[in-house]
Amino acid sequence: MAQPLIKKDDDRDDEADYSPFLGIEKGAVLQEARVFNDPQLDARRCSQLYSSVLFRTDLGLFRVDSGYYQAFVSAESGRNLYKGQIEATEVFFAVTKLFQSRDIGLRRMVYLMIKELSPSADEVIIVTSSLMKDMNSKTDMYRANAIRVLCRITDGTLLTQIERYLKQAIVDKNPVVASAALVSGIHLLQTNPEIVKRWSNEVQEAVQSRAALVQFHALALLHQIRQNDRLAVSKLVTSLTRGTVRSPLAQCLLIRYTSQVIRESGGNTQTGDRPFYDYLESCLRHKAEMVIFEAAKAITELNGVTNRELTPAITVLQLFLSSSKPVLRFAAVRTLNKVAMTHPMAVTNCNIDIESLISDPNRSIATLAITTLLKTGNESSVDRLMKQITNFMSEIADEFKIVVVEAIRSLCLKFPLKYRSLMNFLSNILREEGGFEYKKAIVDSIVILISDIPDAKESGLLHLCEFIEDCEFTYLSTQILHFLGIEGPKTSDPSKYIRYIYNRVHLENATVRAAAVSTLAKFGALVDSLKPRIFVLLRRCLFDCDDEEPSEEPFDINSVPKEIKSQPLAEKKAPGKKQPTGAPPSGPPSPDDAYEKLLSSIPEFSGFGKLFKSSAPVELTEAETEYAVNAVKHIFDSHVVIQYNCTNTIPEQLLENVTVIVDASEAEEFSEVATKPLRSFPYDTPGQIFVAFEKPEGVTAVGKFSNMLRFIVKEVDLSTGEAEEDGVEDEYQLEDLEVVAADYMLKVPVSNFRNAWESMDPNGERVDEYGLGPRESLAEAVSAVINLLGMQPCEGTEVVPNNSRSHTALLSGVYIGNVKVLVRLSFGIDSSKEVAMKLAVRSEDENISDAIHEVVASG
Amino acid sequence: METCPSVKNILLLDSEGKRVAVKYYSDDWPTNSAKEAFEKSVFTKTQKTNARTEAEIAMFENNIVVYKFVQDLHFFVTGGEDENELILATVLQGFFDAVGFLLRGNVDKKEALENLDLILLCLDEIVDGGIILETDANVIAQKVASHSMDAGAPLSEQTISQALATAREHLARSLLK
């Protein structure tokens, strides 16, 4: 019997030989299917073939084109292979044919098939008479199984017809038949409760059955019939707890029902004794482990359980802790873990046994053991415990480590005096290998400890500083830098953090650099003594950024640094006021000298004319991804250039010939005319890719572009910095980018809206009213329309006073083609939050006024 | 806790995590891909454990899974997080031993696939709609293996063809509506 474990490759071969189900040819099944028409029906062969169909059901492959279907249908009807669609009904007919077989095994497969196919009412008729006949058969196995099948497919009408048989079956001498009827009753109670409730006399009788499982099923059904009758349940429990319950499963049920009665009876009697506690306690001496455990668990979950009540339960659980069976150890330590949350003292007696479980080969048990100990441990045992955990941590998966980190966090909050060793532990594991979720759990814990334990602040902040020196997760670095900006300036010596923060400005990707600059600014704003030093650093980091740009891309020199420069300047004007948090790459929304210079320096784009507008960057990747990409839309009269700003965040990779493959099938009026790829794209050096589209002049075409980054990736040896010779072509899907109507509108303010409005020709005015439907609020509706139009709100009219029922917003802008546009928007909201809007547009060109209406009408 | 002990699924996978036979009794995994994802995650996380002498146990997505391996077959039984672990282990042991009896000790994937009908019947005799029917491996195996011919039971050809005729007429009517 004991054959050696087969190696993978051999296994493959075996599969083809032995499994008729996995790789079988349709023809072979048809060949096989002849057995159904054979007058000397080979039942066993049929049964095996049958299982292949069921097997496919399990795979979810019960498709109409399945060879198996066809095999059955053709076998049944004697027709040629049925082509085209085959109804499940036909399979069902085929199945019923097999009722003629006398073979029990095959009959049972038919039963199974009927259950799997869950036939419709029409189809049920075919099998009902056969099943009813089986239900009255002399063969017990037929009866039991026919009952289960019939009850599964029955409806209310049919059920009334067979009710008499079912009631008899419940008290049948044969336990298999009785159980089948009882279990079916449990299922039927959900759909036909009024019928099943009529069986309670028979069910009551079955509860007294000598057959163990009949008693179990009868008890479950009886309880469900009576579950809304508290008194009846209480009586049931009272009589059974005094009598004999044979099966361990029934005993477990009774324990659950007893707990329910205890809970609902509302606590202790006058004498302080809990009713039925003695019964639960006696179950702790039962011979079946499942009953002992059920009772122990029930006791630990009693409302307001006392230590005296707990003790015997804890004692048996403690014995289970040293069982040779992992399931038993797991169940026991999991229950003790829960007890430790409310009664840590009650569990301390088991601490030695639990400690030995730290080395349990089952890591779930080991983790439960650790977290239990962390809950029950006292101040003096913390250090010893931490030593044990340190060894354990390297052996378990991240998901378990997170549980441990969380337990350590609560332990530290419980014993603040022990913060030193716990904080050390956290900082040590922070330095080790680990995934994002795990590292985040540690960082979160340190942050919470810093916030809650003042003494832990300085050391905690330094641990975090050390961590970001070598942190691969942009999200965590920025979170920590942000936190440093809040907590750092409040410490006794803020200057010691500056070095760590300033280092980030040199060595990190754009997002982290931005966070670091922002944090430096916070230190500068909040700590007067540091202000001069910070200014120097901020100025210096501008020059550093310049040096970082690759010289082979001439336009870079003008673009990125300009954007960064704007930030510290604003900082200088208003130190100590509002903190800028924007990242450097997010450039200003208006057309920008830098963009203009940049684009005109590219020969392919020089013929596009004057740049009308450049949008704000739109992120095309999630934070923390391998490649960070955002896009800027540059709008020209008859062209749109998309500028993809990319950062490669993987040190081990050098990308070459990077292009963006743009699918403009959902932007019909655009056609791609030029693309400017990035020849070389090393780690952490921002680069740009451009794709230019032509569009009809004077048409404000809109549409959606789907983007895919395509490149050759080469591995970089980090020790030498050398890239491999050969690369692999790869692709990376980016988010979609949309060109919308607002892209064709420049936000240009006017100094006096009323004068400007009056000076425009009233004949070019276009007015219309729109219903905006129910909105969240008036303010939300106003800002949605302003965003849709992309215009400049004037005179502060974008702000809607609280509780206003109506509002007027004044907007101005310049539309593509340099057409001045003014808009008056009047909003009203009713009690059901329906918003109506009147839109009046004046412009130098009435076609443009119409175009604005179209934007709103289609938006 | 007042509820009857219940089983959410029973899985029999091979040594690569592919299905040999599975049966779900709960709606927690409504689609086939949800079921496959669950099987994959359970298989991957238990693959390296040694569940050959004693049944092992783990938690997945708020479910308890008890499991045992033999040769190239992996047996799993899943229940809710509040279920009594030992009850689930008893169901697993019943399934495991019954399959052992039915395959006459040759418990491996090849033998299991060749006798898949027995395995499927075995599953059907252990749990019905999530409720435990029987956990004694001997009884389960006997119920499955009772292949004796039964003289009293066969239905006459007439009964079946009558039924088919009635049903076909019935179906045609409902199609014409």
C-alpha cells in the first residue's frame, strides 16, 4: 500500500492515465456512455461514469456544451450526438432513466445527481413517483436517501402529500431512516415551518431514541421548533440534563441550549448558585473530549462568571494544553486567550504550560500562546517574555507577527514603565525583513506609544528617524516625516532630527522629498532658533535638485526646479503661517513659462502654435507602486500633448526605451501624431514622456485615453551600479486619462464682474435653466458646476453660506481661441434637496456661449 | 451558540491543490471563483505543515479549518470561528477513515479518482446541508458500500415512461404559454 510519494513529473503522466475526468476526450466519454444502453447494464461502470458528471458540477463546469451532457443525452435517447444547446432538463430525463437499475450504488448516484441539478417543479414530477416508491421500499438505504432527496426538491403541496410518511419515518426503527427524516425536517423548517411544527410529538419521541445520532438530530429539530417558546426550551433542558443523553454531539447541543437558558434566566439565584451550573460542571468529567471542551467553553462565556466557577473549566483546558493533538491544544489556548482578556488572573496558573507552546510547530498555536502570555504577564515577567518572543519572531509569517505587535502595544500601554524594553523590541523588529502591513503595524504602534507615554517620545522618534534612513515604503516614510513635523519641534532638542530629515531630501523619490521639505519647513516655522539654518537647507536643496536632473534631457533643467522653487519662496513670505504640503511636482494650473519653454524645445511640437493651457498633474498610478506616473495635459489650438511625468522607484531596475502606448478608441476626435519616448530611465530620476494628438481646430474635443507604459527592463547590480546587457520587454498598465471641457477653459479673473458683464453685448447672451436632481447640498452642487466649467469664481461667490436656499455664483474665464467668457449661475434648492440652476452666459462669440451650455447639458 | 454544530465545507484536494472532490454547504463562497480562491488560500497556507500523523488546525478568514494529509491527498473540513474545534475534527476523522475503508487502505489520488463515486457518496453520508449526519467511519463506509442487489425495489419500465410522458406534455404546455 505505502507507495513512495510520486514526483511532480511522474504525477502528470499518471494523471493522464488514471483520471478519466481531467483530460478526457469527448469521444472517449461517448464510447463509455454506451454502457447506459447496454441491456446488461454494468452498474459499477455507470456509477463511475456518473461521478465524472458530478465531478464536473463540482468544478462549476456544468456547461451546456460539455461533452458529458452530450454523452448522457445521446445515450439516453439513442439519437446521434445532440449538437447545439442542451437543456438541463434533458440531462435530467437521462438521469431518471437510470432509476431502472437495481443497483443501490447507482441509484444513490442518481439521488446525488438530482440534488445537484436542483430541478424545477416541472421536472420534479418525473422523479416524484419513483422517489415516493423508494420511500416506501423495504430497503432502508433507499428509504433514507429517498426521503432526503424528496425533501430537498419538494414544495409545500408535495410536502403535504408525503407528510404522513415523514412522520412515520421520524419514529422508524431504523436510525438511518429516522435521522434522514429529522435532518430533512430541520431544513424544511426554514421554508415550511407550519407543517414541520405539526410533527413535534414524533420528534419528542425520537429524542428518547436509543440511537445516538437520532437523539442528536431530534434534539436539534425539537429545539428549533420551540426556540421562540422560552418556557418550553427551559423545560426541555431541565428534563434532559437529568436524563441520559447518549451521543456526544447531542450532549454538546444540550450544553449550548443550557447556556441559552442560563443567559435568559438572568443570572444567579438568591443563594448565589447559578442554575444549571452543576450540569455544565459535570460535563467537564464526560468521557468525550468534544463535550468536555464544549462545557469548558460554555463556562468561560457565562455572563459575569466568577473565579470560583471558572476554576474547574480552566483546569481541564490546562490539561488539553499538553495534549498530543494539535486541535486540542489550539482549542484550549484559543479559549484561554479569550478568558485572558477579561480574567487575566484566572489564566496565570497555566502560564508555564502556555510558555512551552511558544515552540509549538503549529504557528497558530504558538501565536495564540504568545498573545495570551502578553495579556496575563505581570510587570516583572515582561523582560523574560520579550527574550522568548525575539527568538520566535523570526520563525513566523507576517500575519502572526502583526498579532504579536498589537499585543505588545497593549502590554506597553498597560505597563508604561516597561516602555524601554518594549520600544527596543519594536525598533529591533522594525529593522528586520518584513512586508508593508507588518512594518505599518510596528510604526503605528510606536506612534501610539509616543503619543501616550511622554517618556517614550524622544527614543521613539529617534527609532523612527533611523527607520526612514532605510525604508523602502514611500507611504511609511511620508507618514513618519509628517509625524516628525508635528512632534519633533516640541521636543527638548529639535535640532537632532534635522539631519535625518534633510538626508531624505537627497536620497528619496519625489513624494518623500516633498514630505521632507514640508517637514523641514515645519521645523523652521515652529522653532525660531532653527529658522536661519532651515532657510539655508531649503535653499540648498534647490541646487541639489538641479544637479540630480540628467543632462541628456535638456528640457528637464527648466521644468522641475521651477516648480520646486515656488514652494520655499512662499514659505519665506509667510513663515509660521499656513504650512504648504503640496508636493513639488504638482505644478501651477495656469500655462506656465516652464511648460511653454519645455514644449517649444521639442522639435516635434514646435509647430503646434501657442500653448493655451496646461492642466494640473493627474496621478495615473496609486501611491507605493513600482513606477509613479502623473500626467499633464497641454492644450493647443488643434493639438493636445500629454506629458507623462514618471519616476522609477525600483533601485534594481534600469528601464530603457520607455514609451506610453495610448489607446484613444474612446477619444474619437483625437489622432496620435507624435510620441517622444524616454531612452533611459534609471532609478529615482524623474523623466518625461510625451504623446501628441491632433484634433479638429476650434472643436473642444473630449474623450478618454487608456495608457500603458511599455519598456525594456534591465536588472541593476546594486553593488556595482552596473546594468545587465540584456533586458526584457515589459508593460505596466496606468490609469485612464480624460480630456474634459474644462481643459479648454483658462481661469482668468476679472476685477469688476458687474462692469465686465455690462460691457458685453447682451445680444450674445444665452440663458437656460437646468434641473440638477437631488444633491448632497447646495454648496456641493455649486462647486460641481464650477469644476465642470473650469472657470474662475469671482468676488468670492464660490462660497455658499450655511443653510442658504439659493445662491448666485459669478465666473469668468478665457475659452480656447482666446474668447472671453462670463457666467452667472443662479441656484435654488428645495426641501427634498432638488437643485435647479439658471445659467446665463455672455461671451464675445455667441457660438462659445452655446458651447458652454452644451458642456453643462452633457455634464 | 444556540445553533446546531455546522460544517461549511469539506474539501479533498490533491498535492497541487487541485480538486478531487469538494462539497460546500454554506453561502459564504457564492461563486465558483470564490470557492477556488478559498481552496487555493487554504492549500497554500497548510501545504508545508505536517498533518500526517495528527489532524492540524488553522484559521482562515474567520473560519476554522481542520486538516489531515495522506499520500498525495489533502483532507479539509471548515467551520465557523465559533464552532467547537473538536466537533470539526471528529467530522474530519470520520471522512478520513471512511475514505480509508472504502479505498481499502490504498488512499491516494489515483485510487480516489477511480472511485470518485464512492467519495461523493461518502460526503453525502457525512453531512447534509451543513448538519452532521454521521461521524462514525465504519457506519459511513457501510452505508456507502452497500452495493447489494435489491429484488424488491426496481421500478417497472411503465412507471418511468408514464412519468416521462406526463412531464414532457407538461413542459410543452409551459413552453407554449
